[in-house]
Amino acid sequence: MKKILSALLLIFAILLSACGVVKYEYKDGVMYGDGKEATGTFEFKAGKYKVKGNFVNGVPDGVFEEYYPDGNIMIKDTFVNGENTKEEIYYKNGQLMAISADDEGLKLYYDDGSLILSYDAEKEEYTYYHENGNPFMIGNSN
């Protein structure tokens, strides 16, 4: 069984090397592979950080995840046809730090998960919270 698996992996490696390397380029918000709009799931290294996400016809579509160097999730961005519709930012301990979404407004959290601030974009109203979870100030941005 191991010999068959090894032979298949060797054949696969030879085929990949024969195909050559695709040159990817991200330009003006569009991902290209050998000059054509790219489609598929891609994983990138950005310094110490890893990012993975999906592209459809060259534009981001779906959830993109960026990770801390230790592998924990740092940011989740949701894209719909190239537009960022939702962003979640996480503390290193895995707790949600902030969420911003077109339909949800903005919420900021302490590292224990309790709410610091919420903003309702429709009402243009914000609420600040005590560490105990009770609101202590409500106002509007007008």
C-alpha cells in the first residue's frame, strides 16, 4: 500500500512540475493568474501573518481570514462580489474584539467578551457600557 501511495505522489509531483508555476498578481482590487481573473481559494503569507480567502472572477468573495503568527484567528472579513460587508477582529485569546457590518453597525468588546460600545448606523446612535454590561451613556452622532 505504501509503495502504491508513494508512486502516486511521485507521479503527481512530476505532473505539477511539468505544468509550471502560475504567476499571480493582485492589481487594482483584482487577482490575476497568468493575466486572467483568478477564481478559487488562495492562501498568502504577509510577513508573519497568514491570510486565506476565496476569489471569484478576480474579486474577493466569501470569508477571508487573517491569522496571528501563533495560528489563532485575527480578522475575518466577509466579501460579496468584491465589497467588504462585514469585519470581525479578534484578540489573541480568541475573544471577539470588534464587529462591523453593513446591517449590524459596530460593536466593540472587552477581552472578556463584555460589550464596550455599540453603534446603530440606521439610528446614528451609540451606547457605551460599564464593565458590568449596563449602559452608562447613550447619544447620537448628529
